[in-house]
Amino acid sequence: MPLCILCGSEATETPVDAGQHVSCPECKQYILAEGLTDLAKRNDWPQLRSDLARAVPWWFFQKAEPITLTDVTFEYLVASLKVFEEDPEKHEREAVEALVSEMFEGERDESLIAKVSQVLGRSPKKSREFVEDLIAGGVVEIVIYPTRQLDEGGKSVMLRGPLKKYERCKKSA
């Protein structure tokens, strides 16, 4: 099995028009443009490889699509990640906004976790850990809204399960 050129994990490669589509458990998915086979010979390769190993998954989770890596996109991608990383508090606020945006039923908060994942450019697993840290840190909490019932002729009929919503914790005075 081939190895990911960015992180060294086992990966799969599939030929596509633009080059090789690489699927890696760590870097997720990217397309290595045709003609980029001698990357290890670049003087800046060790640093670039490290930067790309962080930037490629970030791009994938933010854009929900693989990036085509070329000499031009290397620089753009790494620069974009560095700009993004300059204001982590802004992105954390945006992630909280995404999290508190809608209700969910039962344990089905995957769509909210996907929104957080996209805002932060992190995997769903890391985004869920981020949300758990928000809860543990008293930033958000899960509020449960009671099940609604309808009484028809003495019978209780459940309309739906309890709804839940992430809400910001109220600051104590």
C-alpha cells in the first residue's frame, strides 16, 4: 500500500484527470497534481511537508472537498491556514454560534457537530471533543425541552421525543 507523502500513513491512490487522488486517514483527501513526484528533493520540503500535513485536513474539513496540490496551491494553502490561525478566538466564537443555532432530537446532534467541524476545519471527532470542552468549561450547556404530549380521549400520545439545544451558559453576576 502506498504512503501519504505528507504524513507517512498508509494511503490509497486513485488516478484522476488532475493527477493522483490520495485518501489518507490523517490528511483525509487531496489530489497530488501530475508532475509533483520529486517533492522530497525540494530544499524546503521538511517544513513544507509539516505545514501541508496540517493544512490539507483543515482545508478538507472547511471546504468538504479535496484540494489539488500544485506548486502554486502549496503556498496559498499554507498561507491561508496561517491567517486562519491568527485569530482562534474568532473561530471559536463562530463555532459556538454554529452550535447554538438549532435544536436536535435525542442524541442526533451530528449536523451541529458537522457545522462546528466546518467552522474550525477539524474532524468531527476533534470537533466533538471541542464541544465537550465547551460544556466542561461552562461555555455552553445542553437544555432539554420536555416531550410534548397530546391528550386524546384520555390517551396520552407522544408527538416526538424531547428536543435538546446547546445554549450559552449564563454568566454568574
